[in-house]
Amino acid sequence: MGDRMSTKSVPFEQPVPEAVEERVAETPFEALASICTVLVVGLFILTFLGQNFMIPSGSMKQTLLVGDHLLVDRITLAPPAKWMPLVHYREPQRNDVVVFHKPVLDANGEYSFLVKRLIGVPGDRIHLRNGIVIINGVAQEQPHAERTTPENRTDFLDEFPSVPPTATPGDPDLGTPEAWAIDFPNHIQNQDLVVPTGMYFMMGDNRHSSLDSRSWGFVPRENIVGRPLFNYWSFKTPDDQMYKTSLGERLAWMGHVALHFFTDTRWARTLHLVR
């Protein structure tokens, strides 16, 4: 007879239900604490690591346009700090695009933020010939800069420093402060402007429409705030929008931005790196 396999009935086991985590509703105090935490982290980032900056004028065309909104790195060019030992620090270098405090007061009594290109570091000997920047005897390749033409040529801007700055009394936003006009000859050696220790020489890429170090002098090292990283949003903005400061004008502009956000945003410049 063939072998038979014996079988035993196995009792059916009910599956053990998984434990369901009971969610406890967040209290108003916990919600407030969460919001405060986000605000503190955001404030820390904006204060110590990065900063939002909007381009108000055309002095850096075509590198930066009016209405570009930049994220600025406040760490790399900052003085080294022992409490952040892993951060890479370096000194400002030629051709860096930098954000800094203007070294002279505006008409409103404030030191405004500016963004320009760093042209000369301490010890550099600078002069321009027909708009070409010459540093320590070497003509610089600067494809980002506006070219000099017979139509835009200006002796003061294109032959600097052979034509000295002239003080423009009145509104300091419009030209040269008297202090720079007086101090200017002290920095001329053999027809070159020599950048002193602890100072930097800045110029806008839109060379013929830029009030920069040619007009108001050197920028102290401590005035340098940071380096723009990228353009996170760019919106078509009139060149004179920065002068429209009344409440009505601001509200009108906010309405314009809301209505034309999609059509007037320069989408191609989104996340555009600043070089």
C-alpha cells in the first residue's frame, strides 16, 4: 500500500491588529512656538548667512537689471569668526560683484546699500585710457563692462584719474562729495590712482551711467557686506521706480506687480548666477 501523509487541522489565527498611533491635537502654545522657531531660523539666515537685495538702478547693466532680486552671501567675505570654524572665508578679489555700504551719506542721511564690481584691491595702481581699465600697467579684459563709443565718451569717466573729480555741492546723491575732491590728489602717483591699505575701488558695469568710486572715493573693507549669489526673481521695473516713495505710489506699484506678475516677470533670469 502506498504511503499516506497524515494531516492535522491547524486552528485559524486572527491577525493581530496594528497599533494605531493616537494623534494629539497641537495646542495653541505649541503652534505659536513652531511659528516662532521658523521666524528665528529665518531671521538668523537673513542676518548672518544671507540677505535679500533688490537692484534699484541701472548702474550694473547688463550684468544686473533694475528689478532683479538677489540672494546675497554674507559669510564668504565676512571677517572670520571662531564660532563658525567650518565656513570658508576669503578676502574680496578683483572682478567680484559685491554689495557694500556706500562710503558717503545720501541726501536722507543714510549709508545706502550699493552693488558694484570690485576693480582695485589695496596697493593696486589704476587708470583708465579711453574707457579701458589698466591695473598695475596691464590692460584688463572686462567683457561685462559697457564699451566706450564716440557717443558716450566722457573725459572724467573714460580718462580717470587724469581728469580729477569736481565737488558737487548740494544733493550728495548726484555726484562728488567735497571730501573726496580734496583727498583725491593724495592718492595720485605717476598719473595712477593708488588704492590705500584697507580700501577698495568699485565701478559699475554700466560705466557711463554709474556713480561709483570715481565719483565718491574708496570703499573701506568693513563696508563690504557680501557677494550676490543668484537672482531668485526678476520683474520688469522702471528705472525711476526707486524715486517713487510716497504711499500712493508704493500702493500703485504693488497693485501693478500683482496684476502683471506672470507677464512682467523675467522668467529667463530666475536662478541666474551673478558673475
